[in-house]
Amino acid sequence: MLFWRILFFLLYHSKIKSEYLDLMKLFKFLSALTLIFLCVNCSKSETPSPNPDPDVGGGEEPIEPPAPPEPVSEVYFTFHIDESIDTDDNQDDWIVLHDNKGNLLDYKPFESTESLVFEKRSDSITSDFSVTLVKIQFLASDPCVGDVWHNIVTYPGIAKGSVWNYAKKPINSVSPEKIGEFNLEIAEIPGTNTSWIFDHTFLSIPRFEVFRNEATATPNPNGTTTLQNNGFSLYENTSYLMSIMDEGLNLKYKMFNSPNIDESLSFNYNEFEAYDSYLYLPALPPNTGNKIRLLGQNKDIANSYDKGFLLQELFNSNIQSPIPLGFLNQFDYYKTFFEIHFENYEYHYNRNGNKPEISIPEEPNTTIINSDISGFSFQTDLDYMRKTTNWVKRSSPQSCSYTWWQVHSTNENYPSGIGLPMVVLEQYPLLDLEGITLESTKFHINSDSYDKFIEKEFTISSEQPLRDDFIEEWINVFHNE
């Protein structure tokens, strides 16, 4: 209707007479009116949409967070077996891994020179785990033919991603070449107790103690003894040190150079000199066994295999007086080994470096709460850095077979739920863990940390530089169940 009204209005007021309009002009005029009509209708239908109110909903849909990445396989442990590890036909070796919750991760047999790589999904590996090494030895000599030794050692708290090199510590068998023998006589040693003189006289070179083929001790009328030593080993261009502690606990020494082959040397005890300085161990309390060994050495000739000159040595001494230890200014450092055994515990002190400072501790108070390997717990008043606990089972008095399981740990990382896979247990019928019993715990009260211990055992070269001063002290407590 609107279209026709507009058309009537325009025609009515137009001063152009209809008789003067030709057909073409009329067509153009009507076409223009049609275009105006279409524009008007379009403007009415295109009403703008209001903007959405974000507070009322209807806004943009929330963006979904990206999906987490799929777990990937991750190498969590690498185990290299050095050629020094002997895995012959009479022996089986296994490695068993558990996570820090006691769940079995993996297990594999291994041979010398192999490299084992252990990997799992990254979301199934704990930050640390335990490593158990199993050694099965089949005995083939009388009287133990058919018997089996089962040796098991567990190391917990091993960091994910660790790489181990399993190797034996080198043993240096190189020694100076023996070129012959010589004899040595020591006259007028105070005292006439020949057994004492034999036990407290020793000869050494820088690398090891020198032993004789035979010796005789002859008491003299003046209350002294003459000691005749025959067949001492002779080494070329070598210094010898002889140390003697007489019955009066006087400790003296004598140094001399290599004699000629088959030469007989003779010294008087008066030629022996006092050491430059002394320390005295207190009289030992009643005990079931003891050992004292002191050596001196110079750094310029020292290596990890040299024992040094032997300055003092006692075995199972029952001396009830302070015991002298002698020191010479010519030595750069000393090696001290001391141990004493009691009914329920033993104490060990090892030091490389300065003069020793030994104080024998009393028996610690230790109470076992759970003696099982898988849940071992106890209480003690002893401060310690790490511990080594042993369980043992002996098949019978008539059998050589036994099972021995040792666990290294700190006071915080003892492994939970450790054990052996059934696949391993079923292969070795004498490997019976049911009857294994707690035997002892070795408390390291002064030593390397647990991590340093693992590093020295498995992850660094076995050729270690000489440490200027190093002390190890431990107390081994026997659990009499």
C-alpha cells in the first residue's frame, strides 16, 4: 500500500502532463521508485543485535585446559658389571629393584661385562628405590659338595637416574722382588719371657711386614734374652725397621738398610732408640679379644696399597697397664687399626692421618621392636651416621649351606617390604627366608655419609687418592634372640 500511495502523490503533484511522457521515461521513473522501496524494507529488517552481557551468561564458552602429556618411558637405573666381577658356572647373580614403597620394580640375572638398563613409565617410578644384589654360589669341593651359599645385600635410597659400576676393589699383588735372605741377631733384650719377646718383636719394610723362617730365644744370666732370627726375606735398596717392646713396656726401634745376601747382622738392644713421641692407650677393660696395629708412612712414597712401617702390633693383649704407641717425626701420617671385642658388642677404630684418639665406648642400649627383614625396627641411645644389619640362616651343623642377608641404611631410609621374587626363590630350594634370624647391627658412628658410601662403592673410580686424614669408627651390636 505504501508503494501505491507514494506513486499517486508524485503523479498528482507532477506538472508534467501525461500526454508528454513517453514510454521510456515512465519505465526509468518506475525503476527508481522500485529501488527506493527495496532500500526502505531492508533498513527495517536489519535491526542490530544487542551485545551480550557477560554477567548474564550467553558469553564465550570457557577454554578447556590442554590435556596432560601421555606418560613416557624413563630410564631410572643403569647397572654396569665390570670384568673384575667373576660370574662363573658355579655362581648365579641377580639384581632386584623395589620402589620406596616396597613394590617390585624389576629383576634380572646378570653376567660379567654386561650393562643393564631399567626403565618404566615415568608416572610409575618413585624418586628413589632400593637395589638388592643376590649371589648364589654352588659349592663343589669336599666336604661341602651340593651345598649352596646365598649372599644378599640391599642398598635403599638410590636416586632415580643413578648409574652404577659394579666392580671389585683392586688388590695390588706387586711387591719388591726378593733377592735372597739374611739373618738378624738382637742381644740383651730386657726380660727372659721368650714368648713375650716373640710376640712383641716385628720387622717391616714400607709395604708390608717381613717374616722369618725360624727364630730362637735364649735367656741370658743377666736377665736378658738374645733373639736369633734366620731367613728374613731380603729386598734390594730397601729400608727395614725393627720394633721391640720389652717386658717393661719400653717400645724402641732400629732402622737399617738392606744387607748383603746371606749376611748375618747383629745388634744390641742398647742400640735401639726411643721413638720421637708416644701416646698411651689406657689399660684395656676385660674383653674377649683385641687387636692394635700402628703403621707410619711418608706421602711421597705412599700409595693406597702400602701398609707402611709397622711400629706397634698386639693381638689379644691382656696387658693391664697403659700401652705405648710410638711415633717418628720422619713420617707424614699414620695408619691406626684398633678393635676390641666384648660378649655383646665390639668396637672398631681405623684412622689414616694424624695420631689416633681412641676412647672405648660402653655397650649401647638397643631394643629390637621388629626383627623381620621387611619391617625391621629398633630403638637405641646411640648416635650414628648409617648402619649395616645382618640376618643369617644356617641350614644345619652338618651342612655348609647358609643364607646371609645384609641391609645398608640410615636411620631414615630403611627399605619397606623388601623381598625376593618367587621366580628367584623357586630356582633355589635351599634359599629359605622363613627361618632367617637377626644376627647383628653395625652402627657407623664416625664415617662417610650414606650417600658418600654409595658413591665410593659404585659410582666413582676405585683408584682413590690418599686422604690426608680419615677416621672410621663403628660399634657392632650382637642381637642374641
